[in-house]
Amino acid sequence: MSEVNVLEMARSQLAMAAKHLDLDPGLHAVLAQPKRQVVVNFPVVMDNGTVECYQGYRVQHNTSRGPTKGGLRYHPDVDLDEATALAMWMTWKCAVVNIPYGGAKGGVKVNTKSLSKRELEKLTRRFISEINIVVGERSDIPAPDIGTNQQVMAWIMDTLSMQAGYTVPGVVTGKPIELGGSEGRIEATGRGVVVCANEACKVLGMDFSSCEIVVQGFGNVGSVAAELAEEAGAKVIAVSDATGGIYNKGGLPIRELYERYSGVEGGIRNYKDCDPISNSELLELPCDILMPNAIQGQITGENAARIQTKLVVEGANGPTTPDADQILSDKGIMVVPDILANAGGVVTSYFEWVQDLQNYFWEETEVNKRLERIMAGAFEAVYSTMKKHKTDMRTAAMIIAVDRVAHATTVRGIFP
Ligand code: NAD
């Protein structure tokens, strides 16, 4: 998927929802553009004394429903169009689960593998200082994304706190627990995926606890979703990572796979009691639920006709292409779309922010209970909108999201 296409894709999804809602053309034009785009060029002194210049971005799409929220990505392909599309998707994701944020995204065009830890820290502290004119605990709250992690969030929190003169934990989420991070945040996205799968089973007349599940991706989202599915009694028959997959019709021992093989050379493929399969074979296995929890562009016009599942729950962002969507719909396969299925992460980031602002921290059971309530409620709203508009789940999620943002924009009125 090229970067330009990502923005075109985001805009065409908006156009489809706008059509269903008979959205005012002026409002449509406002929502098709980001509110603010910041591009910064900044120097970093490398370990060998030379100076490198980097380009970074922060894009805020919409602030009608609250401050903006979204990740910071460190990757060589990061650019302004990609950040803009991802910011727009964050607006819809926050709106569909009804948390009071607009969307943002940002990042730095950099290959982190070429940096030492000290260089990464200097790059992070300088980048956040360059964009601090638009970031803040009441205005725009970053989070981790590809190439960034808890440590990067800790440096960001520290840098902005040094500049403020006091500790500001609510300026960033995805922090280590000891710096004001939330219990349950690491598992939140996978947990939300499983809540959606469970709710979808109910409306499809399936019993989640007796489903056979295929999970692509065994990272943060995939391993948690697989483990929670196993805990609920379901049988996870195949999992994969970037190196390939493993399959056992009788079920795989997820916790053992995670504890013994994740992060080990060769990964899950070291497990013996299974058949090795490729990632493309894995996607086409007969199963009740397919969870693409790895990367974008996995179910495409090329392979969608061969997908043999009853339900797709998108833990990853953008795993299904628009042409594949149509094929799956024609085959009667329900797709729980990414902006709903993987929203558990941003919901718990919202909880982290609320806890930081109140300086009062919840127990994990409390976090999980609230997360499950929000995710199940959002699923129910999207499902009934799908029925009402006689459409698919992705369009229904977009209809709810765009309607909420458009309504907030209209009630606030256009300043001045
Ligand atoms: P991760 O890096 O922890 O794990 C990614 C997994 O996918 C790894 O097992 C990796 O080996 C595998 N993978 C990479 N390339 C692959 C390929 N070509 N084929 C098959 N597997 C491949 O990442 P994550 O945090 O689990 O995120 C996974 C997806 O979920 C991404 O699309 C991300 O944007 C999305 N997402 C994550 C969160 C979150 O809170 N972590 C929230 C929302 C959405």
C-alpha cells in the first residue's frame, strides 16, 4: 500500500459514511482535512560527534470532541500523508468507542536500528521539544506506535516535565506503570479483540468457547488475544509471526508458546508438536474466527476468495483491503473492523490519562471491567447501525464515528 493511497483510502471511507449520513458538503470538506500539521527538521549530535538532521511530524485531525490522541511512529517510511491518514483514523476510532478525543499521529523518519540507545534518547528529547508547541496533557497526548515503546514515552514525559518545571504524567500514555502508566494497558488491545470476537459470536449464533481460531501475528496484540481466547475455552489452531506459522488442528498451547519461544531465535517455529505453515497458508485455513493481528494488507483481492472463516476480527490496522472487503461480504463473512476491534488500546490509554489527571490509580480488575463494558457497548452500537443502514460492520462503524464528530462540530459552531 503506498503512502498516498493510505490517505486516499481514509478519504474514500469518509466519503462513504458521508453519503449514508447525507452529510453537509461543507462539513465533509472540514472532516476530510487535518486541523493542524506540524513539520519539523531538527539536528541530533551522534555518538561519533557528527550532526544528523531528521524530519518529524505531528498531525492533529479534529478537536471537536476533545484533545487529540495518537501514536508516535519512528520508521523510515513515515511521512506527512501517512501521519495525516492515521490521524484521521484515530479520530474515528476514538469516536466509535465514544471516548472524548480527536485523532492525531506523528513520528520521525528514521531507522531506529541505526541508532544507539543514547542517540535514540537524544532524538526523542529534541523531537518532542520541537513539537511541544502543539502537544500537552490538555491539547494533544502522544502514545507509542511502531518503533517507539514505554522507554520512549518515559523520555517524552521527562522532557516535557523538565520544561514545565513539574511532573506532567498526563502528557503521554503507554508509560511504564511506575511513571503513571495504567494497569492492563499492555494487554488492552488483545483483550478488546477478544471482547469483539465474543460479541460477534453471540449475534452470529456461535459459541465463542467452542470456536477454532487462527491468529496471525504473535506480538503484543496477537499473543494476548490468543491467550485470552484459550482461557475462554476456545481452541487456537494456528498462530504465526513474521517468520511463518504453526498449525495443530487439536489446538496449540498458547501460554507455553509465549513463555518458551517468544523473543527466542526461530520463535514459535521451534515448537515441535505442530505442522509448519506459511503466513499465506495460515490465512486460508478453515476456522470459525480469523484474527489478523500482525500488519496491514494481508487479506486482499488476491486471497479473499480462498478465506474459509465465519468471522474476521481485525486486531491489526488495515489488514483487509477494500476489494477484499467486498469479496468477504459477498461470501457472508462478518468483518469486525480495526477501528472497533483494536480500539481497546486507546480506551485504556484514555483510562491512563484520566488516572494521571486525578493522581488516583485503579486496580487491574477495575481497568479490565471498564474496558470490556466500553468495547461490548461499542460493538452493540455498530451492529445495530449495520442492521439499520443495511450495510457492513466497517461502514457502520464509520457512520457512527463520522456522525458523532460531525454532530460535535455542528453543536460547537464554527468560530467566530
Ligand atoms: P508487535 O510488533 O508486538 O507484533 C507484530 C507481530 O506481527 C509479530 O509477531 C511479528 O513477527 C508479526 N509480523 C510482522 N510482520 C509480519 C508478516 N509479514 N506476516 C505475519 N506476521 C508478521 O505489534 P503489535 O503491537 O502486536 O501490533 C500488531 C498490529 O496491531 C499492528 O497493525 C498495530 O498497528 C495494531 N495495533 C496495535 C495496538 C497496540 O496497542 N499494540 C493498538 C492498535 C492497533
